[in-house]
Amino acid sequence: MENNITVEKLYFTNIQMRNALIQIEDKLVHDMWLPDIILGVNRGGCIPGVYLSHRLKKEHAVIDVRLRDHSAKPNLSVLEKEFAFQKKILIIDDINDTGATFQYIIDNFGRHDRIRYAAVINNKPSPVKIDYYGYEIDKNETPQWVVFPWEEWQK
């Protein structure tokens, strides 16, 4: 028997991204935990990472962990360098969907008090629980593919 689940596209806007990042900032302030540096996960976390770094007036760098549709080996050298300098690090991605990206980082670097994880959108059923997110969806209840503004240009 075929699985005929229709996956709808959810178009996420720049305004929604801005609001999500404000939610993340509010949660960071509430927790009294501000990072010294924000690491955006290449590619989806780059734009949110830059926005948040400007908002918080913090450094930004990129870690290269592209697991979907990419053959290059992930590179955590930037994370290793910043961690060695005793910095508090926020790692941000566009979405915590299956949790694979964050799980890769955790599996290869471990869990540490000075590292926290954030995503613009959190998929509630993800096996990886992150520290901060702006919006939450449940792909088990509503299967959808999130399209971020930087992923699709208007024609």
C-alpha cells in the first residue's frame, strides 16, 4: 500500500523570521544567558545567525554541517576553536526538523554548559531537544515543507 501523504509548502516570511529571532532573544535574556559568539549552521543558519548577531551585538561565524544534499564532510573546526577560548556559544540553524544536524554536532562534540542550540523553527517531534526556538510546528500532525525566504526567489 502506498503512502499518499501530501506535504504542503509553508512559506516563511522575513517578518516571521524577524519575530522568531526576537522570541529567541527574549528567551536568552530571560535565561540571563547571552553568547559570546553565534555560530550559524551552513547554509540555513547563516542568515538567522547574522541577523541575531547584529541584534545582540555579538560575533558571528559559520560552521559547515550540511548533511542534506551535500557530499562534503562536516567541519567543526570553528566550533572547536571558539570553545577552546572558553566562549559561550549559540549554534543556530533555520529548522530543527529531524534533529540530524544538531545531533551530528552533539555526537562529535558532546554536550557542554557553554554551548546552546537554537532554531528559527522547531519541529516538536524532533528527537533532539534544543534550547531556543522562535516558532514550533508538528510535522506529525501537519506534514509540511518549510520554505525560507532565502531558499526561493520570486520569479
